[in-house]
Amino acid sequence: MQPAIKNNYEIAIPNEKEATYRVVTFIIALINVLVFVYLYFNETIQGKRIFALVGAVLAIISIVFYCIKLRAKHLSDFKIEYVFVLLSLVWFLYGNFWLGLLVFLFAVLGFYTNKKPVIIFRKDGINYPSFPPKLFQWSAVDFAMLKDGILTIEMKDNHLFQFTLTKAEYDKLDEIGFNNFCKQYCRN
């Protein structure tokens, strides 16, 4: 008996930017610690000194929690981007608008970057998670297939997209049903 073909398939692909973002995030948090500690010991205005202390404590706590999250896989709900939003507020209150804006923009970028990229295969085409998101019409797709945990999409203009899926993601999918779904729409 042939498996039933679903109306759409959502496939989470590996986030290629994740490792780079982790390193950059750690560096930015460390820079915040160093600068706030420096400002705390060198600031003569008491009000600004308090903001520097708050910023240093927030940044140190964020690094500790971030490292625990990465190493031990605990604190999965902890998002350092929220701390960056708070740090940007501290920078604004300290009087440094530009650093506050940069840290805030990095936090916003982090929320976007850490989203799990998902390709959605539907009747009207393939939603590809890029910036900005793309919709590939089936008429532009030469073929799309899933084989042994590798998702391949070849476009008629010879662009090739290939992704190695995690075992958990691959196990959720019906390979035969997915391939039949794609063949059905690539022919039209």
C-alpha cells in the first residue's frame, strides 16, 4: 500500500549561522563586561557609576548563563538577546546612544538568527527561509527529493540546495510520501 500524500511538508534544516553567532555573541557580551567594568572604576559621576555597575553585573551574569546553556544544555529557555536589550537600555541611560543602539540591533539580529530555519513544501511552491523569505514556484524547480537524510532541491536554473537533516528531523518524515508529493508538483 502506498503512503498517503500530505498537503504540505515542513522540514527544519540546520542553521548554518548558529556557530558563528555563538562566537560573536560571546565576544559582544565579553566586550560589554570589560567596558562596563572599566567605566565603573574610572567614572567620577556617581549616577553613571551605578549604571556601569548594573551593566557589568548584567553582562557577567549573561556570560555565565550563556556558557552554562552551551556547555551543559541546561537553561534552554535562557535567551541572551533579552539581556542585550537590557544592556542597550543601560547604555541609553548611561548616555551612550550609539552603543545602546548597536547592542539593541545585535539583540534583534539574534532573535532572527536563532529562529529554526524551516523549508515549507506546499501546493503553491516551496517557502525557503532566507532574508527576505523566498517562494520558489514549482515551475522553477527541476526536482526536490529526500534520500537517506539528505534533502536536495535542484532548480531549473541549475541552483542546487542540499541539506543534511538531523536524525530526529529525518525520522519524523515519510520519505516516500515526501518524494511523491514533490514529483507530483515538479511535473506540472
